[in-house]
Amino acid sequence: MRQRIFAWALARFSQGYEQFVAPYKQRLFAELRGTVVELGPGTGVNLRYLDREAVRWIGVDPNPFMRPYLLREAERLGMAVDCRVGSAYALPMEDASVDAVIGTLVLCSIGDRQRALREVLRVLKPGGRFVFIEHVAAPRGSRLRRVQRLVAPLWRPLVDGCNPCCETAVELEHAGFAAVEYEAMVAPLPVVSPQIVGVASKSG
């Protein structure tokens, strides 16, 4: 029931954030080509930024109730999609078979992020890229950081396991990518406004 409610809420109440983040996504996804895997694609909000003629898109999501919303969006765009129920811990792809992996506001809900990032590296081809937009913990000692820690026990069950205190940038830098480049932004969201947008590249 929790997964069903979260899928319904995400489909209806994410428009404001999507308007804010659209320029970042347009720039981040513009040059993606080949086989692209998206972690936790949710309702399919990222599909509109992809070149449907150049991308073979595969989505892996543990929440099966997202699928109807995603398929409606794909139909609206006239885009062929391959939706799979699965986990970031065991991506249903062969080694070195994927050109790019997308993750937007998804690592926060994965308990063992290093394990998931190892899976991303496993499926990426040499030179492949992990493109991401993720929220991060506010600076230590800041008022927002204290708020994040205070609300985390309630926030997680309400927002599909999301942990507002993730040190995602640090984890990406230590995951084994050849290069990690990102910029910070402040999103119009409560609790999880500090975010990073960037690219992590696998060695060629």
C-alpha cells in the first residue's frame, strides 16, 4: 500500500520541482546515446529529455505501481521502453553492456549505496557514464543539517525510504569511477534542497 500511495503522490505533486530542474536535465541528458539504464525511473519524468531515436531505454524500479504512470508517459512521447521490476543491487544486465546509467533522486532511498554503485560500474561499458541529480546532506553544523537529522526517522517511511542525510557526493567520489564531476544547486524543496548534478565516468 505504501508503494502504491507513493507512486500516486509522485505522479501528481512533482510538477514544481520538475519545472525547476528541467534546464539541468536537458543539459545532462542531451548527448546520451545507445543503451541507457535508469535506476528507479518512477513515473517516467526523465523520458522527455531523451532522444527516442538514439536511445534504447531500460528502467529498473522496485516499485511495480510506478509502471502504469511510466507507460502512459512513454505512450504520450511515442517512445519504446523496457520496464523491469528489480533492484539496484542486482541489475538485470550483463557486464559492460550499457552506455549510460541515469539516477535522479534515487540513491537516497538505497540503503547500501556503495553496493549499488558497484553494480552501476559493472554494467557500464568502458568509458560509460553515470549521470545523476541527487540531494545531499546540508553542511555539518548548519541549521538545515540539524533539521535533516531530526526529521529523518519520520521522513524515510513517508518518502519511500529516502534518507535526507546522505553524503552522496563523497560516496560517488569513493565508488571507483575514473572521474566524478558535479555542481551544487539549491532546489525548491523542504529538507532536501541541497542537491548535486553531474557525471561519473568509468575508465575507458
